[in-house]
Amino acid sequence: MAQYQVKAGDRFDLTPSKKAIADLAAALENFYNRVASKSIDAGRANRVIQDLARILVPINFTRVNRFRHDPALTIPPLPSIAAAAELDRFDDTTLGFARTQLVRGQNRLISALRQAQRHIALVAG
């Protein structure tokens, strides 16, 4: 995330994504602390972890939703916002289109992170 922000510079703000990541990290820390203290049953914790993987793995490894096929190409980390690293190649007439795609990608990322956080909250509070 930090590398994408550096490359995007002031042309695109990834602060909402950074906040969503920090919020999820805090929720995960609470969840794993509760698992370690055995206040969450191991079987239930395993189901939550599997569900989290179903939410988070696609957001880090695919550009499209789960019912579409990504071509077998190298995909950058967090592909929804990877265009942030390529904003230099856009001129003034096309930069707006790239930003629009980044807004959509950031929305996809934040939505997945919030979904994961809500899922944790159902179990760990």
C-alpha cells in the first residue's frame, strides 16, 4: 500500500484503503487474542478463518469478481489499486479515467476489508 501511495503521489489518495487495512488489522488482533485465550471455540475460529480467506484472497490475487476468469498472467499485489503505480503514464486527457478506475478499485478493496471486519465482529465482537 505504501509503495502504491508513493508512486501515485498527490494524484490519488489511498488513505481510505490504509484506514480500512488498519481497522481490519485491529479486528484481527482482537480475534486472534480471543482465539488464544480460548474464548472462541477452535472449530468456530477455523470456520471464520476459512471465510476470511474467501473474502481476502481474491482481493489480493484477482482483478475480477469470483464468477469471472482472470487470464493466467502475473498479477500485482492488490490488483484493484495497482494502477496507482502507473499514473505517470497517463496524460492530462486520460488521467481522469485512470482515477475513476482507481476509485472503483479502492471501493472494491475497502468493501472486502469491511466485509471481513464485519465477519470477525459477528464472532469476536
